[in-house]
Amino acid sequence: MATRLLSFPNPVNEVAARLVAAGVVALSAVELATGQHWLLIPLAYGFVARVLTGPKLSPLGQFVTRIAVPRLPFAPRPVPGPPKRFAQGIGAALTTIALAAWVAGAPTLADVLVGMLVVAATLESVFGLCLGCKAFALLMRVGVIPESVCRECADISSRQQREITAGRTT
């Protein structure tokens, strides 16, 4: 039971990932615009929940996967899960450190970290450019992350062939 709960989907629907990123942008922008640093609590919780369980324990993840995505006219676009989980981990680290900075009386540091998050989440949601996924690929290429973590990521030729077949190019 605990292993099923503490699992991350693989593959991940990129449409859902981009919508979650848009939700992160919205909540982060509200936090920055209003100075309501308590919003770091749901932001950090959401990232930690998504790292541990995918969308299962994330209110934003649940809304996106159960309500928003099924109502959209976009076909699912499966992408490997491990890089997306890595990206969620970076978001969890940024928001947790931002929350700790705010609690410790350093709201400017918290805002800088949230600003970094806004940039990354905007790139993901608007352009489909996942900085965490790019970092994951680089770490795989230099051998820090073993190929066994994401066989599909390591086998770029088969992924490129599927994208060409589907009418997409990288």
C-alpha cells in the first residue's frame, strides 16, 4: 500500500505537467505580488506531495488530472516520468528553502527563490521547456544519474523515432 502511494507516474502526460506548472506560476505570482508569504506553505506542500506521490496527494495535481485535462481538446502526450519527478524535486527544494527563509526573517531571499520558480514554471507551462528535465538529462549524460533510472531517457534514438512518427521533431 505505501509503495503504491509513494510512486510517481511513468510516463507523465505533458499536457497535465504544463497545466500544473501554470498553476504554480499563478500561485507564485500571487505570492510575489501580494507579499503573502504564507502561500509558500501550499506551494511547498504541493511540490513535496508531487515528488512523493505524483498527483495523488497534490490538490493542484488532482484538479489538473481529474478536472482540467479531461475537458481539454488535447491528446495526451506521454513523456518519461523520472525527469519530471526530478524537476518537481527542484521545485520542492526551492519552495521549502523559500519557506524556511521567510520563517527565519529573510523574505527577500524567499522572494528571489520564488522568482526563480516563476521563471522555470513559466518556461514549462508556456513553451514546454522543462529546466529540471534538461538538468536531469545533463546529469545522466555525465553519469551522475545512472541510465537504469530512466531507460527511455537513455535511449534517445527510439524517442526521436516515436516523435518523428507522431509528426513532431525535436
